[in-house]
Amino acid sequence: MRNPEQMSRADQLRKRKAKTTRDLNWHSRTAAPRPVAPRPVWDVRPRGAVARVHRMYSIPLEDRGVEVQLPALVVSFSPRSLAILVAGIACAGLLFMLTGPMFRTEAPQITGLHYLSADSVAQASRMEGSNLFLISPAGIQDEILRRIPSIRNVDVSMDLSGELRVDVKEREPILLWTQKGESYWVDAEGMFFPVLADRGDLVRVDVQAHGPQIAFDRTADIDPEVVIQALELTVALPSGTRILYDVQQGLGMTDSDGWTVYFGTSGQIDQKLAVYRRLVDALAAKGIHPSFISVENLRQPFYRR
């Protein structure tokens, strides 16, 4: 063998190359395979409650053997969603019924009028333009009776088409009552109400000093017996005699000779008139000219000069 110093350069290169090859064979290992990256799998799911296809419907066409298949869609809701939907529909329907113009009332049909006008009753009812579902016939009747004292009774009804009918029964006047410069009508029940027409056939009663309290509160302002006795007194006295009334002294009249006489309100008009005539004859025989005579009590008539 040669000394390394004596080896040629070519021999040194071959020796180095052989050593490198031997070292690589001794220390080399099989390389592990590289892991393959997993391929992503996309799972597309519908958002919310979306209809799913359960089956197909086959629809035949005109050409023989040709048909079209369409999916049958079934929509499903949760109980909460269904409840919200039903509540929304109900609220919308209620709002429509309360605000829809087709559910507004028109002017009612009014019957039974003699002195009043249909417009006055319609205004008192306050029904025009109201909602059909909010109308209370009983409430309308009370409102009409409260606002119009001359109506004795009223009946409000509504048919299936929504047309309102008002049947009115007015009070029939018997007395023309004058008190403190105001005139009123009085019916057989002693109820006062405004004068609505010119009636010259009514019995006129004038209040000189103390009259009843007129309130128009649907209660009798005077006793119905006063109305009856006023009629009896008018029949018994000469035509054109002025009938008077005073809360304390009752019904009376102004005699043709100028004095005032009262008969009270206890009835017995015929007997009181007979006592009155005898008393007047007795006073005339004595030359007495009274200014006031009272026959309220048959047993104790008196007069004042």
C-alpha cells in the first residue's frame, strides 16, 4: 500500500467517494409516507323550517307515455310558530272589523214621529258612523230618552244586514204650562217637556208665584192628579177662564169679577165650585168685594178683602 502522501490525486478522490457511499448505506432509513390531507366534506343543511320533498306527483301530459313529476312539498311549523300565526291572523281580522268602512252604520230608519224631526232623533242617538259590532241597543235607547224629554218610549233594533231601526213613541201633551215666562207641555203622567208645535186646543195653566221644579230628569214634575183636576176644572168653568196653579194652594182661577180663587189639589171640584158660588152670593148680599177666596178645604172656606 502506498502512503497517503504518495497516492495520486485520482486515487484519493476514488477512496473518498467509496467511503461516502458506504456511510450512506449504513445510516439511511426508509422515509415515512407523507399523510394525505383529508378532503373536506360539505354538509349543506337548510336554514329554518324549510319544506322537504317527501314524494313525487306524476302528472300525465297529452302525449301518450309522457308525464311530468312534481315534488310534493309539506310545510311544517312548530306549535309556537303556529300559535303566533293564528294570533296574528285573529288580530288582523279584529282590526279590519273595527276599522273597515263597510262595518260603519248609516243614518237609522226612524218611525213613529209626530212632532220631532228624524234628524233630531238621529243626532241624539249618536249612531251614525259607529261600528256595528260596538252598538248597544239598550245604551242607545237610554241616550235618546235622556236627551229628548218629549219621547216616552223608544225601541232600537238592528237586522242581519246591519240596518238600524228606531221606533219612537212621543208624549202626548194635555196642558200648556206657563211659568216664569217659559212655556212647557205636560202629559197625563205629569211629565214636562218642551213645546214642539202650536196647539191651541190644550188647557192652559199659568203659575203666578210658586211653581214646581222642572228638571227634565224623566220623573214626574207634578202629581198626575193635578193634570186630571185641571181638565175637570176647565170643563166646569166657563170657556176662556184662566186656570192658575200654586205649589202651596193648588189649582185656581181668576174670576170674571177680578178676584182669585184656589181649589187645592184634593179633588172634589164639583163640590168646591158649589161652595164657592154660595160663598160669592153671600158676600155679594153683604156688599163685600173680596180679593182672594180659598176653597181648598170644603169645611173651612175663607176670603180676604
